[in-house]
Amino acid sequence: MNSERFNELVDKIRMNNGWFEPVMKLCKDYYQDHPSGGSLHIVLDDGNLKKSSIQFCEGYACGREDKQGSQIASLMLWMTYKQRQRVYRGLH
């Protein structure tokens, strides 16, 4: 994802309008390559949705050069807790 697309999604997340489907597509595409949730396992699979858990996963993804995981985590940091719950429920 390029920076323009990332910023567009952040705006949609902040406005809480039109963000869900594009974010779910990113997550589902991520699962194609990482069936157990990859660098975001504790968030996407286990439901640890606190900011600190997502920050940990973002750093972990960065260290593993997992660009896709890092981008998803960065987007999730812009979300409210309820938005994160919606993503988690949409995956399970």
C-alpha cells in the first residue's frame, strides 16, 4: 500500500465512514500469507486489542520486515477500541 492509500484509510477510520471493507480486505489478504495471523497473531487471532498490544505487534512486524503487518498495525492504532473489536469479530 502506498502512503496516499494509507492516509486515505486513516481519514476514513477517523471519520468512521467507509473504512471497514478496505481494512477487512487487507486483513484477509494478510491471512492468505500468514494463516495464523503472522506478526499480528496476538491481535488478529487472540483478540488482544489494547493499544499496547498493537504497538508491540507493529514493532515486531517492523523487526521482521513484515511491511503488510506493520501497515495493518499502524492502521489499527488509529482506530477506536470499538472499531478494533469490529475488525476482530469480522475475522472470526
